[in-house]
Amino acid sequence: MTKKAAIALMLLTPLLLSACGGSTNASDDANKTDPVKETQNKYDVLSNKHPVEDKNSAAAFLTRATFGPTTESINQLVKKKTYEQWLAEQLTIKPSYHLPKVNQRATKMCANRDDDGTNLKDSWEFVYPRLQIWWETTLHAPDQLRQRMAFALSEIMVISDSDGLGLSDYQKAVTSYYDILVKHSLGNYRDLLEEVTLHPAMGDFLSMSRNQKTNKKQNIRPDENYAREILQLFSIGVHQLNLDGTEKLDANGKPVPTYNQQTIEAFAKVFTGWNYADLKWQQYAGNADKTRPLVAVEKYHDTTIKTLLNGVKSPAGQMAKADLSFALDNIFKHPNVAPFISKLLIQRLVTSNPSPDYVRRVAQIFNNNGKGVRGDLGSVASAILLDKEALAKNKPANFGKLREPLLRLSHLWRAFNMQATLKEGHRWRPEKTCGQGTYPYYSFWTSMNDFKNKVGQGPLQAKSVFNFFTSDFSPAGAINEAGLTAPEFQIMNENTTVGASNLIHTLITRFSDSKAMSAALLNEKGKKQRSKLNLSTEAGLAKNTEALLEHLNLVLLNGEMSQPLKQIVSEHLNKKGIFHNDERQGLEKAREAILLISSSPEYLNQK
């Protein structure tokens, strides 16, 4: 990149600061919204027809609904004529589960055996097949909407394998947890809430596993960790909300709490008496099969009466499962759930600061999908993506969200077909073949597990239960002064900004080629092949700068490239003497164009 081009791109940075969503200020009338009346609007979210107007519109839709548009997926969507047809098909595609593939890949990678040949039920080494399969599924699975929603939910109902958080040695459990997000991401929120609650990975992460009733002699009382987070982060939040997501205010203009310490203590009692499915209570927890749901052990369950949300009392004498179901129903029926979850999902898919009207429209669908069903996440996803604010041609200048680092990578890998190499045997000990044959492998100079250190983000690798970033984070400066939030900016610091830029620069310039990787080359023994972006199309177009930029404008910027950015990139590509004057020139120009565009504020801000 020339100095002139770099400086020019820096001058565009203010565009990013103004592109973090619409105003969150609500009128007094909005605070007076009647939730009962608002939920009377019953309609099937897929009954209306929204035509796919052109390729640019299709690319923009797929940017929000998938892990990134590709030329093929854009063309396929255009052929379907309406977004509803695409959504209807996505809602019926069989889920692509991760754990079965991780188990198969772990066998070939020797991750399921100790050095002495002992079979491992689970281990830290499963992180390598886990991440390989996560990326493989992200890039190629047909159920893109389901996978994208699962990732969004993983940033709401958080567990993490990060060091010090208790799950790094249980990668199969982490994978199994992700699969329940995949399973329910287009299903019902109530079903999801129960499976999340009873999954051992969550049980270990927030200390609900083997949580037991009060025993004064042993100085034991119910653990409040999960009780607090299921309310604060997974369902209703800390303040009462109107249907449009704005906070309800008391007579003094102060937010009204949704619960208090006594409520948390009551829920903590509910979440007692749950153990691993294959162990007795006192057996070593590390030997448990943490892919199976927790089971009730009644002797450790608190059977006293419990006062839950809105003063509802869970009867005394209930067994653990009945008590749990009663409490989860109590949460599920709370009026906060619809606006709270709807707004979080809008933020993850579309824009950081959805208008109150946008939140209300989606929350209405959460409360009633048009067929009398509450909590239908498939209908919620459709409502988010089909909303008039999401599909509007002329969006406000401050509409959108900063692209998450992981989504930047997934988009580039999908758009330019990142190709896996073929590998045999152990990940880093080639002499350990395991006798299982070859397998696809994304190979770079650094481990995929190290991506999280470079960009601040990895699949199920947040630093805490509060995710990589909080939903209400607002960086100091123009965004904060405008009363806006920009959650993703919380992981945008000196280290991650440089790390992400360097990683993407390396991937584009060192891990790409002007031709597809040949099968013969991949199978050649003794060759250490690296994964490559297939830039054959782009290298071929590079002879005509206008044609190349038209193509990249579509797949990277949804056809919304500004004239200043186009001029900067064009001048750079057409400059004499900076590219080889031979067959290498096409690839070099393609790389430079992709790098310039994908580093620009126009790309970093997802519209």
C-alpha cells in the first residue's frame, strides 16, 4: 500500500464514528406503551412479500443473515425473487451439528488419545478439531441462518473455554453446548433456556452443577451465580422495559428494577440438586460426560417455597424438575424477555442502536409469531431481517454496526473461498499418524486457537460471561456524546486493532493464490501446504480495474462503495511501477484491492 493511499484511508475514519446506529432516546409517549395492546398485532412474519430488488440488496441481506455473502449465494438469492423464500428454506434445512464432526476429526488428529494410547473422554487438545470444524461449518454449511443465529446466541448465553474459566479441558462439552444453540437458534426460546440451564458446560461455567440446598452444619448455601446471570444476561435484564426496549421509569424518573437480592436467592434455591448424568454426587467431576444434560438428585434440592419474579411463588415440596420448569416458565412469561432478547439479536445481526419502533415490532413477533406461539426464534430472526429499517435503501448515516473481527474473517474466507489443505496424523507431530488417513485442515503460520489473542475474539472464547463486549458499551468521544452505543468497540484497542490488521494483511498477501489448490499438490507427500484464498476470479478481473472494483464492491461493500474510496483504490491500482509486469500482476492487484477495501471504514461499518 502506498503512503498516499494509507493516509487517504485514514481520512475516512470519521465515517466509522458516525455509523453506529440510530438514536436510542425515546419519547415520553414511548415510555407509556401498553404491552398488552402492543402484543395484539398478530400476523405471520413470512406472509408479506419483500422482493429481492438487485444483487446489491441481496448482498446486504446476506451480510446480516449469514457469515458473509459470496458471488454464488448472491446469485442464488436473486433467483429466489423474495427474501421470504430464502428464509422459508433456511428454516427447514437440517441443522449442521458440530460435535459428531469434531469427534471424527479428533480421531484423525490423535486428539482423543493420550501419549500412552489411553482413550480420552475429553481434553484440551479437542480445541483444535473444535475450531477446525467451527470454521468449516461457518464457511460451507447450508444452514447459514441457523449457524449465524447460533453465533449470536453464543454472545448472549455465554460460556467460554478461555484460560481460568474452567472449561479449557472440556472442549467436547463446549462443542456440545454450541450444538444446543444450533439446535434451538430457530426454535423456541423456552426450550433453549431449559437446555442451556441443564447443560454441564453452563453448569460448570456458572457453578450450577452440584449446587445444593442450605446445610448450616457444613456452612453450605445455594450458589447464586447462575441465578444472577440467567436473569441479568440471558432473559430480562436489570430494569423493567417497555415493549420497545426503553426503560420504564418510576415517579422520580428512575429506572424500575426487575428483581432484587431476595429474588436471586430464591432462584438460587431453584437451581439446586443437579448432577452429572453418569456420576454419583461425590465422584470426581472431571470424569463426567459433560455432553449429557444434568440430572436431578432430590436429596440436594431445596423444596421450600420460593418467591420468584413479580411475586409469583413456587410451591413448597416440588421436586427438582418441577421446580425448575416452574421457574423457567416464570422467566419466560416475564414481559421483559421479548424486548430484551429482541434488541440483543438486532444488535448482533443488524445495527447497534435499533430505534424503539424496530425493537417493538420484533418484540411483538417474539410475543406472538402470528400463530399464537411465544418465543419462536425463527420468526424473530425473520422479523429482524425483514424489518423496514433493515431493508431500507436510504439508511440514516448513523445506522449500522462495527464488524466483529470474527465476522470480518468469515466474510473474507467465504467471499474468496478459503481452501483447506490435506493433513495426516497429529496436528504438530507428523510422525504420529494414528493410521486414520487424511483430513481437511486450515493451516497457517499460527494456530486458529491463537486468533483470539490477535483479534480479541474466537468461537466461545470470551473473557467472561459478559461476552467479548457488553451490549451497552459506548466509547468515549463522538459516539458517547451522541448518546449511542457501539458494543464491538469494546474489543477495539491498540493490540487487537494492530493484531487484526496484521492477521488480515498476512492472510490476503501470503495465504492467497491466483489459482485453486490442486488435488495432486495437496496429496504430495512431504509438502507442508498452507491454506489459500482462491483469488482466481479476482486476478483475472484485475486486467480491468473498473471490472475488479465492481466485483469487489458487490461482495465486500454490498454495492455501496463511495466515490472517494473508489478513486483512492483505482489510483493505487493504476499507478505505474509498483506491480510486476508479468503474470504475477493480476494476483498482486487483486490482493491490494481487497486489502484496501477490507481495511476501510466503509467496510468496517456494516450497514
